[in-house]
Amino acid sequence: MVVPSVFAAFDKDGDGKVSVSELRRCMEATLGEGVSEEEAAAVLAAVDADGDGLLNQEEFSRLTAPGAQEEDDADVKRRCLREAFGMYASSSTEDTITPASLRRTLSRLGSHELGVEECQAMICRFDLDGDGKLSFDEFRVMMMA
């Protein structure tokens, strides 16, 4: 169980719950670097058992429990990778990144205009099964490289 004073330090407004913004501020103070709202939300979601978008003291304890962090980190990383994969995945298949879906997403993100051939070349480097598309597992390998 987490020491109540640690929980209270995170629960800035004293409502008995830790919100994403409260968690983010404390993570930034602890880590000494910026933490995005999305990163804090992913950490919170990993231990938010009741799904209310807030951490009560018991849920917060799971976040800080010895040994739990490694498992939570893996879950958070996988969830973040899945979300990133979803941004690039083809809207027609939802389970692969095609050269066209990669080009479309990069264009929306403000990247200079890439041709389909350039996107095919990018995909080819990590297309382990040679189907011309990236599955989630291939995308994960690429992101971990």
C-alpha cells in the first residue's frame, strides 16, 4: 500500500482521486522533463481498474507497487505502439500499414510530400513477410529498432 502522504502529494486538489493532469505534473516534477498529456493518460489507464479516468488510492498503489512497474511499462508501451500503429493503418483494413496509408498520414502530420515509391521503400525495410504492408508486429519491430 502506498504511503498516504505520497498519494496526497499527487492529489493536489484533495478530492481523493488523481487526475491525468495531476499525474502529469507530478511525473514532470519527478522525472525532471516534460511528459505529454497522452503519456500521463496511458500510465493512468494502465492501472485505472474502474475505468473512471481517475486513480483512487488503491489504483495508485498498483502504480507504485514494487515489481508492478515493469509490467505496467510493457503494457503502456504496447498500448502506445498500438495507438501509433492505428494512426498509420489503412482505413480499409485497419490491421496493416500500406504505402498509401503511410503517405496519407505523413502528409497530414505536415511531412514533406513523399511519393508512394518512397513510402514503399520505407515499409520494405521492415516488411518481414514480404507482403508490401506492415503488420502490428512488424511495426513494433521497426519502432524498437
